Amino acid sequence: MATKVSAKKDEDEVSSLGLSDEQLKDILSKLKLCRYLDERMEALYRQGRLPGAIYSGRGQEGTHVGVAYALRKDDSLFPTHRDLSAQLTKGLDLKRVMAQYWGRIDGYLRGRDGNSHIGDWDGNRTFAVISHLPIAYPIACGAALAYKLRGEPRVAMGICGDGSTSNGRWHEALNTSAIHQLPVVWVVTTTSSRIPRRTRSSSACRRSPSAPRGTGCPACGSTRRTCSTYTASRTRRSSGRGPAAGRR
Ligand SMILES: Cc1ncc(C[n+]2csc(CCOP(=O)(O)OP(=O)(O)O)c2C)c(N)n1
Ligand SMILES: [Mg+2]
């Protein structure tokens, strides 16, 4: 009975998205691709066949695919180290991503930077990962300010892990975006199973992140369900009203 009720709830949630069957299949195939890719890359890495570093985003695909699916092509994405699924959803080409991991010239950064520093700013407005921490968030504010001043209906989205919310740039960016009512969506993924964990040595807050309350950014959801992250992201994207912070 409980299963029937929850299956009905799931169905209702999916139909409330207003997406076509093709789009829903597209989301499902992206979820499967991202999970498969993550597992495959880890296997290759452990076999010593993939050089450099990998940062698994396993378990976060639901959030990444959901939030990024709501972005349009000319919106910009500012990811951190575990957000490849969001980047692929935004439109990075899988073959070029792989070429990048092997440091090849046909990779996005033409073999000139660390393999996980993936991005394609000129191509699809995905800013290259430059740090594990939200160092690029002030740049996201700059992009969003430009969209606002030019009157363009575009947004910037930043994604980071929970530990990053102890970093000063994160607070500065949220504060700036709230003051200037910038068209941004800040996404925080709770990655407590990763290393390093968010602990009492990095924050005295019990729940993470509680900072939006102190910055004036409204929190717009706390979920890891793809449907819900998509809805939250799309709602904020099209609201045309200032920043929002969501976490899962
Ligand atoms: C400027 C700088 N300081 C410190 C580090 C070391 N560092 C790497 S990841 C990380 C924390 C990341 O935690 P979180 O945002 O929760 O991401 P997770 O890896 O848990 O997904 C830190 C402090 C760094 N990469 N750069
Ligand atoms: Mg973490």
C-alpha cells in the first residue's frame, strides 16, 4: 500500500514538471550516463589506466542533472570538483571530456591544465573548475551582474560541496548577490561521506549550510530528488528575482 501511494506521488510529481516524454527520457539517460561514467572512470583510475586525479560525484547525479537541466544554453555554470554530471547536462561533449582526462590536445583545455579542470566558457558557458573551493563564485557574481545590467534574461549557477560553505569567498559571493539582487542560483551538495568531512572543526553549525539565513539569500529547497531539484532550479531561473540558495 505504502509503495502504491509513493509510486502515485512520484507519478504526480513527474507530471507536474510539464516535461515531454522525450525530455524525461533525456533526463533518465543523463542520470544513467553520469553514473556509468563515474564508475568507469574510477575503475580505470584504480587500474592505473587513467592519469591525474578523479573526484567522484557518485550519488550526486540526481541533484546535478536536475539543477543543470533547468539552465538554458546561454546561462553560465560555475562548478567545483565533483560536478561533472552538471557540466555534461549543461552540454559538455563526452568525447572531449574524456580527451581532457587523458591530457589530449582535443580535450577542452588542450592538455594544458589538470585533467579535472574541465570547462568550456566560449562554447557553452561552463566555467572551468579552478578549485575544490568556491573561488570562482565572485566571478559568477560578475557574470550575473553583466546579465542584469544588460537586461538579459540569463542566470549564473554555482555548485559546491558543504565544506566550501566555510570558505570566505562563498560568504562574500552570497552577500554580494543578495545586495545587488543578482540572477544567480547557488547550489550546495551535502557531501558528508567525502573527505574531508564537514566537522565541528570547520563549522559550529549543526546543519549545513545555514548561512543563507545570514546573507539574505532565500533558501529554495533541500532535496536530492531530481524532479525537485529541477523544479527548484527552474522556478528560480525564471523568477527574475535575485539570488537563491538550495542544498540537498
Ligand atoms: C585554497 C584551497 N584551500 C584548501 C584546499 C583543500 N581542500 C580540498 S577539498 C576541500 C574541502 C572540500 O569540501 P566540500 O566542499 O564539502 O567538497 P567535498 O570534497 O566534500 O565534495 C579543501 C579544504 C584547496 N583545494 N584549496
Ligand atoms: Mg563535503
